[in-house]
Amino acid sequence: MTARAVGTRPVAGGDPPTLLCLRCGRCEAPTGYRVGCAACGGLLEPRYDLDRVRLGGPDEDPLRRFAGLLPVPAQALPTRHGLAATPLIRLDGAPYGVGTLLLKWEGGHPTGSTKDPMAVVALAHLYARGVREFAFSSTGNTTAAFARALPFWPDLAGHVFVPAGFPVPEHVPANLSVHLVPGDYNAAQDAAREFCAAHAVTAEGGFASVGRREGLKLAYLEALLAAPVPVSVVVQAISSGMGTLAARRAVFELTALGRLSAPVRVVAAQQERCAPMVAPFHAGCARLRPQDVVPRPSGLAVATLLGDPSASYPYVREALLATGGTLVGVPEADLRTARDELDGLGLDACFAAATALGAVRHLVAAGQAGPDDVVLVHLTGSRRSLAGRAETVRAGVPAGRTP
């Protein structure tokens, strides 16, 4: 099969990678569209032939620069995608009690969040694997990113299931149908699964999507290579935890390629009002317990309101433990303080981004980061993103500035 997309031409990249099950270790050929191991249903990760990978330079199109570390054939990647490398801001002078603080600001992407490159890679992966109709669920930013990117593939039809009360884009392309669902994000996930079963439509997979996680990896590849001093800790706010796995992947691959020389601890952060992973992680639990589930998720950071990440938690926990990282709960007051501080730097940031920055002081207070550390904070979104605009309405705060 030859994949086709509007505005595409061949770019550097190898053959489709083998898929490895993180649960049972089974290897699968990259044929068809897969979101789980055929033997045990476990999460699949691509394994690239790193001996053949050649990374491009920092001035290159990010999809071309890292094509050898993406799970799509070269001809599936659009060339006119409107994506570019995003800023890395350095703060010296022991900010927050660490030696150097690096802020990776993703708010400048077309729809205002890190979901834009994710969507392009995820849709390219779907199309290249023969999918022509799919369904997914979202609380906002992924909807916006998929809506922007879907016109690159005009014969690829999508259905998004959005929980009632969460935002939808003002402009939706003809090949994306929006379904509003009563309830929370878990209800939207259930509705998407039921729709797929009833209409023989492919389930895009969300957290289980290889394309999504590999697309999110791009920001970490960029930042770790651009860092003026070696990074020792990376921090990101999470809901399902795709970003945590993306960070671990970037660290693993760059280390194997000889581009990182020191260990990097991966840290995940959740707002305390919706932090279902924090307590079980610190209790040493391999699975989420019934008491950990948040039945009615609420909080300032709209983009991370997932109350029941039972399916993803074991993988997030394993990724954190493998790097010596941890999970941090951040109080609401610290979210507001962190976002005010980002405003002071001229950075337009949503509360999910503020959650990641707010976690740094807690790491320092717990002795898990200090003046010898270089901390990379992934600021995943802006106020102008769909989730950011919803936060503005709910919290009654003014719109941010874009540098």
C-alpha cells in the first residue's frame, strides 16, 4: 500500500519499526494498525534500528530532523504542516532552588499546545497503516490538533467524542464529526469504544496509540538536544501519562545514540484536586486502587482532568521507576503562583503547564532536586489552546500573552 497525504514528499526515515509489547516482550511486525499486543493486549512501543538513524540539525523541519525516530513511512509525512521547533528558555541563578531551569514552551504551536505535532504523527501513522475511518475521545486540545491536521488527509474520516461542558473547535473540517457525551472523559472514552464496535470503525487508541506517544516525543528530543547544559530532571503535567512515556523514550533513544551522557530522571505532576496516580505511586502500588479513582474530576488544569487512568498507570509507574523519577501532587495555590510567574516571563501558559512548573519547588522541598540539577520543565500548552480558553472561563482569569 502507498500512503498518500496532501502536500507530501519523501523525507529521511527508515523502514517501519518492529513493535515490542511492554507487558510480555512479544515482538510484532508493523503491519496493519495496532494499539495492543495480539498475545496479551499490552502496550506496544516501536523499536528502531538505531544504527541507521541519522538526526538532522536544529534548523530543520522537526518531522524531517527526527524522521528516523518516527513510526511512519517517509511518504506519509506532510511537508506543509506548519510546525516548527519551539523555544527553550534558560533561567539561571538557582531559580526554584535548582541550578538551572529550562522551560520548553509549546504554546506557540498552531492550536496552542504540544498536541499539534502529536496529531500530525498520529494521523500519518493511522493513514499509513490503512485506516480510513477512526474514533477517539478528547477534552479539548487533541480535538483542536486533530481538526487542524485532518485536512492533510481528506479521505481519512474521524469521530471525536467530547464530554459535555468541554470545548470544541470553532472550525471543524468536513472529515471530522464531533459527538458530545454526557459525563466525564471516561464516559467519552466508553462512548467512543461503543461507537467503534457498533459501526466497525477503528479505535484510534488514545494512550495506546503508537503515533500519539511518538509525536509527543518530538518536544523532548528537541529540548534535550538544545539544552546548553546536560539535563538531569524533566517534569511534565499528565492525565493519562502519554508525556511521561514520551519523555522516557526520548531519553532512552538519545542515550543509545550517544547524544546524552548522564542519566535523566523523569517526573510527572498532577494537580492535587485530580491526582489519581500520586497516592498509589507513593504507596508502591502496581495498579490503581478503587479509592484512587476520582469520580467527578475537577480542577484548574482542564487538559489533565482524567479521574480514572487505570489502564495507563502501570506503564507510567514503570517509566518513572526506570528513570529514578517520581510523581508530584501540586496544590491549586501553587498552580496560580506558577502561572503568574510564567506571565512575568512573558509566557502564555495554561494551568497544565503551571502544574509542571509548580512541581519543581515540591521536588526541591522533598530533596529530589537541588542546586546541582538542571531541570527541564515541559510547558505543554497556552491559554489560547482550547483547554486554556476553557480554564479562563472557569477560573475567571485574564487572557495570557504570547511572546
